[in-house]
Amino acid sequence: MRPSWDQYFLKLAMLASERATCPRMHCGCVLVRHKHVLATGYNGSLPGLPHCDDIGCLIVNDHCIRTNHAEMNAITQAAKNGVSIAGATAYVTNMPCTTCAKALIGAGIKRVVVFSDYHSTHAETFFREADVRLDRQEMPETLIKYDLADYSSAKSFDSCKDEVSERKP
Ligand SMILES: [Zn+2]
Ligand SMILES: [Zn+2]
């Protein structure tokens, strides 16, 4: 079935999460306004610094503090590129932590869509107080439906190569 816009952007957030580098959590975030992707993020180390996957987590008070969270990375990507995210929707795989929730609110995010919860967060309270709409949705299907064999106009590279070589004199 064709995914709804919300399911589509949640699925993009899941795809972003595949780049995460902390084994304790894989999280993805996509910032969207008017069905247009403004920025994406996943939880990972700061640029150039080693990853939890390579050197282990850095645990403080039962949280790994080595990574920037997905929401923070999406917000900082937008800042780096000079993209306003005011009025945008944040699609996140998990309920934001308290710090990310506050950053999203401060950056002008007006709606947050998630499909799973996160331990010990006050996000929901802050969202309610700041009048940010929070939507919990079903987790989208994890399967990406794309099979070249299904499409009569598509060809694999191998068959394209054959065609090119056939055209040679
Ligand atoms: Zn970690
Ligand atoms: Zn966070």
C-alpha cells in the first residue's frame, strides 16, 4: 500500500537511523516543512571524533554522552546550512529526550511525530506547555518495496551493459 506522508517521513527517519553509531540506541530524525525535507540526522559522534561502535560508549549517569542525538544533528545540520526550521515538523523514530525536546521547541518546531517512547524524558510535558503537537503513530513497515523485476521500464546495469555492447560496431 502507498504510504501516507507521515509514514513516508517516519520511514525516512528510520533510514537515517541506519547511520547511527551508538549501539545503545539507533535514532533518526527528519525535519520537514510543506512536505519538503529540510534536514536529517541520526545519533552519532561529532564530526571527526571516534564512534561508540569503534571505541565503546561514554557512559555518564546511565546515558551515553558520546553522541549528538539525531534531533540535535538535524538541527545543527540546518544551522550549518543556514536553513530555517521554524514551523517545521520533526519526524523522529523515538520520543525525544528532554534536551532535544527543548532544542526542537527553541528552533520553532511545531509538530513532532514519533513511533516509540524513550526512557526518562520530560519531552511530552515541555511539548504540551510550548503548544507543540505530539503525534504517536504506528511504526512504518521496515521493508523497502523496490524490485527491478517489477518494473517493465527498468533494467539492471548488467542488461544495460549488454545493450551498450550490442550497439558497438
Ligand atoms: Zn554510545
Ligand atoms: Zn536527545
